[in-house]
Amino acid sequence: MKNSKLGNDVSLGSSRSFDYQDYRDVQRPMTVLVRDQQAGEYNPPHTHRHGQLLYAISGVMRAETPQGLWILPPRRALWVPPGIVHDQVMLGPVQMRSVYIEPQPAAGVGNSCRVLEVSGMLRELILALADQPIEYVQEGRNEHIVALILSELEASRTLPLQIPWPTDRRLLEVCNTILSNPKHPRSIEFWADQVGASSRTLIRLFIKETGLTFRHWVQQVRLVSAIDRLEKRQAVGAIACDLGYTSQSAFSAMFRRVMGESPREYLLRE
């Protein structure tokens, strides 16, 4: 294990590190990387041999995997199975607490990327393990913490918050523009003119490359943006207006249809 990036403690077993490489071969079923990053910092595409729970106790990240884009405020985390390429960009100052899980126990969490709801209990368990050294004592309390984290992850609610991302250059132009301003997505005919394709071609490409129709893809972008704003405690009426809904009730109906609860119920539930 490298010593250049370890914490100030002399003993390896009592040290922390900000470098994932120092966690790769540690003989523990689970470890937690503690790292604070500034707004705009970018972690380029990479993979881990571990399963990773990409989680921040404060701040918002955006991650990309081959399956799409994911916006991650503190009440959500992205499960990334071993070997999946992913990146991260910090949308503000972020206090990251990434959980790395050995492949065998990671299999119980799942073999595909998904957004998990982080309960208050799961958050506290992650923080408790983050307080331990890299090579923590496995018996006793820590053994129970690891087991509880795995149990909580396996029981965590999956949120339908993936934004499928295309590779076709024409769709990329459309999707990047809509992502930056979901209030005015324009019509499929408008975008066809902008990128030099027929509307029929764009309709076909959206389904082929994202698995969603154009309308449902826009709805997904709006939903993800709405939850980000809700967790920043913005007013529901203002969110509905900013995202282009004709009324607060229309926005709330969409939210309830997809999430199974109203925007206010979502905020109140821990």
C-alpha cells in the first residue's frame, strides 16, 4: 500500500487515505473512502474491482455510466457493480463517502446500476464505518455495522431516476440542450430541423438509443431536475413553473404517477 497519500497516523491500520488505490487490496469485506471535492472537480471514466455505493453526505454529483446519467444529492446514492465504467462531476462542494464492497457480498446488492434511496439509518451506518481506519478491526461492532449496511442496501428502495443517454451525435445535441433547459424542450419537429434529420428518424433514434419515447425522455429529465430542486427545499409551485408545467397540480400528478407519492410526501419521508 502506498504511503504518500495516507493520513498522518504512523500505523497503517489506523490510517485514512484519499486514494482508491490504497483500498484495492485491503482484506476487508467493505471499506469507506472519505474525500471532499470542490465544485466542478471531475473524476474521469474509471472502473473498480469492488462494487461501489457512490454517495455524498452533502453536495450534489452527476455521474455517467453506459446506462445513462444520474443526479445524486445526499438522500440518493448510485450503486455501481464491479467493473462498470463511470465518471463523476461535482455540481457543488461535495463531501463524498464512497462505500467499496468486495465482489462476493456486492452480488447481493445487484448487477446493474441503480439509484438507491439512502435512509437515515443507512447514512449513520456509513458514517460509523467511515470513522474507522482502513484496516479496521473486523470483530464485534464493526462486523455488525458491515452486516447492517449490506442488509440496508439490499432492502433500499430503487428510484426510477436514470436519464438514458444516447451516443448518436444528433441525439446528443438535442439531449444536451434539453438537459440544460428542461423548461422548453421544443417539439420533435423543431429538433429535426435543428440537427438535419427527419422527425421520423429522431423518433426512431430516441427509442433505439434510450429505450424511451422523446416525450418520456423529457419527462425523465424533468423528474430528476424536480427532485434535485425539492431536496434544495424550493417551493413546489416554483419548480412546476421552472420546469414548464402548466400548473402545480399537473406537475404533482406526474410526480405521483412516477414516484408513487406527492412531492410533499417525498420530502417528509425519511
